Amino acid sequence: MNALKRFTTEYILPQVEMPGQYIGEEWNSIVKAHPGADIKIALAFPDTYSIGMSHLGIQILYGLLNERKDTACERVFAPLNDMESLLRKHKIPLFSLETYTPLKEFDILGFSLQYELSYTNILNMLDLSGIPVMASERKERDPLVIAGGPAAISPEPLADFIDIFLVGDGEESLPQLIELWKDAKHKNHSRTEKIISLARAMKNAYAPSLYKVAYHHDNTIKAINPMLDGLPSLIRSASVKDLNKTYFPTRPIVPYVKTIHDRITIEVMRGCTQGCRFCQAGMSKRPTRPRTVENILHLAELCYAHTGHNEISLASLSISDYPFLKQLMDRMNQIFSPRYVNISFPSLRVNEQLVLLPSQLNTVRKSGLTLAPEAATQTLRKIINKNISDDDLYKGIGEAFRQGWNLVKLYFMVGLPTETDDDIDAIARLAYNVSDLKKNISGSFGQVNISIAPFVPKAHTPFQWHPMVTLRRIKEIRGRLFDRVRRKCIHIKFHNAERSILEGIFARGDRRLGRVIYQAWQDGCTFDAWEEHFNFQKWMDAFQKVGIDWTFYVHRQRGDNEVFPWDHISCGVAKPFLMQERQKSFNEGITPDCRTAECPECGSCARSKSFCTV
């Protein structure tokens, strides 16, 4: 046991809440001797252990990199306030879980960008590690600070703090970065030379310090251009071609403490082509890439044997669209029901097949059935390209109640383009109708949990031009809904309006927002996604201190020809397609799923005439 670990375990951890999240040594964790590794990388999740360890992506990259003989990969999560204060008091640097090595001693520190409200945690973790927060201030011996994940496709707000963004699927890009960094390290290149060589060699690596942003007088962007020869003007998202052939962790780490998702998660399909116009993941992760049934069963058996979890979640952006779902569920139930292992789905798509799914989910434990209608009126559904009907919804839920479910969870968005008060009232009517279905079947009202999230326009979607509704309007909608839902068995959970506004600011922000993030962090903002930590006034004060009008980023209608802060990042879907989908939304036009219809020419796969392999 090294001195840092001994002191921490003996004097620090007895004073903190849930010390097990800082200990490491979990089942299936991997500890490698550093002298035998060419590259030492720490995967950093900028939120708590319980959230980070529930994320499949970190398990995948952790296992993938540790399969390499030349690489030692370890983990670190954002410490909670009690742990942070003790680390600062005793001048202990933030360390990895596996070997208690200070993060400053790693070659690479890689952050996972899952949501915008984790940005101040990134700065805090860097500061706790003794690594300069500003990328421009890092020295030769400082680690390369990289970032990837969903938010990396709109990276500019973090441009001041990240050396390199990896855009797209990490299984494709991270091993290449490791190889190139190792080669540059052996050649004794300077830190700057390493970053330049990576940015030139990798089509999905974006080094913001090597790109210059020019602005118009109205504060919109004029251009984003590379400052050196050989750098790509367009950074392309990495994409796994075949999930059956890519790495999957069959020995996932089993935490000792309670996490958000305490189960096995198997990704059955990547990508979605339903074309919901609000959905960033659906647009940026095209095309669909399903696993075979045999591959899924094989992975499930191995994960169960190596963990003993009693629940397996079959994950996908749209699990209902998995082409072999009935065959898969028949086999999963046959294998795992006798072992009392529950099979669960994420939220289900509402279509004519929904009525068949409750019987396929007739597994050990019937928790809530989760559905995402997103909008409660047919007109609004056409605008967002959610081609579902109330009839299919009611038939599917009715069958679930007959199969023994008592709880239905429904997800809606409010503040969508063209939304009216009638659309809000329709949410309440739909909730009552769903609850009534159970009474018609069994004599008692069904329990309905409604989750309401304000619509946040996202980059790389057809709604990226739209303004977000005001804070005042969100609160009006909230009050209207609570006034109209009075049945005790119908519960409403409404997302924090101020946090949604802040998410909207950074989801489509440029690199000038880095000053705001830095100021807010200096003023004490961390864990902004947590209700008990979030302080909206501090953020408003930070905007005022640095002289930036936050409404410019969130409530402004973008021009058709405006250059966006993310236009130099390509996820495959072409901007003309997004503009076409935006226009169709005005006309309530539906674009069918290209898996069963003609190619819509989005540009993301070889079927499209605008597809580019460069």
C-alpha cells in the first residue's frame, strides 16, 4: 500500500459519506503495474461514482484499453463536497481508484462529456489534480487532457480547457490516439508537437487551440478555420461499423456501493433512424447497427457469469426498432427466467407493435412500463416527426395492465416549436385516459408517473435554429399542468426550469462561454445537475461579471445562413438535410424511418448520395 492510499484510507475516508466510492478494488477492476505500461490513462467521469459507474461507455473504454499490454487504464470520479474539502485541507491531489496515483502523473486524462451541466466539475477535477485548468497554461509534464462523449459534438464552450476532443465512438478513436501518443512520446516530441501531430493524423480529433474563430459585429460567427497547414477544416465523427465485431466488456466492474443502475447493460443496437427532429442522439448516431441475437445472448451469459447481477437491461436509442426483438426476448426469457433474472427495457416507442411487448416483457419483476410520447397531440407529434397514435398508445398500455403492470411512466417535452396551451392541456387529458384504462380492466385507477422536461434545442438537429422558450413560459406551463392534474395516482415530475435554461445556453454555445464557466466555477458552482447544489443566481452573476448576454445563446432565432459554433464538426448528417427537415416541420410533414422507406438523403451512410468517406 503506497503512502497516499494509507493516509487516505486511515484518516480521510472515515470522515466522508459513502467512503466505498473512493476505495476502488471492486470485483472485476483491473490493476496494472505502471512501470510495464507505455501509456497511463485515467478515465474521468465529471460526476459522482454512483452515476459514472452506471454508464456503459466508461465500462467499455476501461475494458478495451486494459486489454492492451502497453496501456494501464484507471478511473476517477468527481468527489463530493465533503471529500473535496478534506483533499484540499490536507493538500492531497485527486487520485485514481486503482492505484491511488495522482492524476497529474498520468500521460492522458480523458473526460466523459455526457451532459452540459457537468462542465464546472471538469474544471474542479483539474484544479484538485494540480493540472492547470486553462489548456494554454499546461507545461511539458502535464497530461494530455482529452474529452469525448455526446457533448463533444458541440465542443466550443470547453475549448479553453480541453487539449483534444475525440468526436464520435470512442472504441474507434481512442486506440488510435493511444498509438499516436505513444509513438510521439518515444520520439521525445514536445507537448505542442504531439497535439499538432494528433490533430493532423486523426480525422475525428479536434484541437481547439489550433483553430481560430472570427466573429461578425453582431456576435455571430464568421468562420472557424485551422491555423496550420495539414489540419482538417471539418472534423468527422468516428463510427463503429459492426457492433458484433467491436469490443464489449463481459467482465464489467461490480461496484461495492449502490449505483443508479445496479445491473448488466447490453447495447443491442446503436443508432436510430426514426428521425425525431428534437433528438441529437438520433441524428448524430446514424445509421442503425444491430447486434445479432446470438451475439447478445453470448454477451448476456458471460456478463451474468462474471457479475451475478439479477437484472439485464437491453439498451438502445429505440429498442422497439430492434429487428429481431421477439426472437431475442423469447430466448432471453427461456434462459434467464429460471434464474430469476429480470429483463428490462429503456423507454419504448409507441407503435402498432407496442401491444405485443408487454407479453414479451413478462419476466420476473414487473416494474413500471416506460413510454415516451414526447407530445400529447397529433399536430405537435407531426411537427417533431414522432409518428405515433393515441390508439396504439392505449392498446399497448391496456395490454400491459392486463399482463399485471400497475405503473406507467410517460415522458413529455414542453416548449416545443408551435406549442399552444391546448397541447399542454392534452398532456393532462392523456394521463387521465391512461389511468382510466386500468380502472376499466381491474376496477382501480392505474398509477401514472409523468416526467416533463423543457425542450432544449440541440446542435446537429433540425431544431438547432429555433429559440428556446423563456423561463417565464416554462413556469406558466408547469403551473397549468399541476392545476389540471388532481388525481392522487397521477404524479408529475417537472425538470428544474433554470437548469434547463442553462443547459440550453451551453448546448449551442461558442468558446466565449468558457469565461462564464471559469467564473462560475471560481464562484463555487459545481454539481450543477444536482438540485441541492445548483445555484442559478451564481450563474447569472457570472454572465454579468464577464459581460456576456446569455439570452443571445438561448432565446434567439438563428438565421438560415448563420455559421454555427459546431459547423466544423460533422456527425454524418448533412446541414441541408437538417434544413429540409426543419421546413417539413413547419408543414407538419412526416419523414418515415429509412430502414423501411426510401433514403431521405441525410448523408450518414453509403445509401445517401451525399455520403462522404474522406
